[in-house]
Amino acid sequence: MASPTSATSSGSISISLQNSGSEENRQHVTDERKRKRIVSNRESARRSRMRKQKHLDDLNAQVNQLRAENNHILSNINLVTQLCLNIECENSVLRAQMSELNHRVQALNDIIKYIDSNRITAAGPEMEDYYDEDGMMMMMMMMNGGDFLKPWSLNHVNEPVMANLPDVLMY
């Protein structure tokens, strides 16, 4: 009987040795899997950080590009605004000059109407030779050395029309 017990004892030792070897094997396999998982996780985290950094760099480049575009658009807006203001100012000056010239033309038309209305009563039949085909008095050319029909030679007509800034901005 001793031999069956000794066989059982030695069998259980060999089974326990096999179990402990298999446990060590499992532990080794588990440790190896754990190590591989840690390495894989580290590599995945590194790739994730690289993707995140690339995305951040792309966003920074896009921000710089958009800022440059905004500055370009803003400078164009400022240029167009300045041109518009210059044109509005020039337009106002031209309107003031046009108004002054209209007043001068109206004054000259009033003079012509006055002369025409007094022509028949003042001239009489002996002055009919002094009128041209339009009814204008030829004698007016002789007045003041003929300057009446040459307004560019008159001193007060050649004065420039000046507009003040407040007057310009009223239009």
C-alpha cells in the first residue's frame, strides 16, 4: 500500500509541478499580453498626439491665412471708402460750381430779356439796322470794347468758384 500512496504522492507532486509550470506559463503569457497592450496603447497615444498636433498646426495656419485675408479686405475697404469720400467731395465742389454758373446764366438771361423788352421802345425805327437776325443788338458788341459778348475776357467772370468744406458737405 505504501507504494500506491507513494505513487499518489509522487503523482500529486508531478501534477502540482505541472500546475505550477502551467501557472507560470499563464502568468508569463498574461505578462506578455499586458506588456504588448501597454506598448500598443503607448503607440496609439503617440499617434493620437501627433494627429492632434497636426490638426492644431493646420488650424493655426488657417487662422493666419484668414487674418491675412481680413487685413487685405480691410485695406481694400479703407481704400474704396477714401476714394468714395474724395469723389463725393469733388462732386460737391462741381455742384457748387454748377450752381454758381446757373446763377450767372440766369443773370445774363435776365439782362438779355431786359434789353429785348426795351429794344423796341428805346431804339426806334432808326436803330433797326443794329439788330442781327436773332434780334440781338449789334451795338452791344461795341460796348466796352466788345467785352460784353466775350465773357472770358471780363475780370469778375474769370474768378474761380471756391467752395468751403461745410458748404460742400451740405449737398
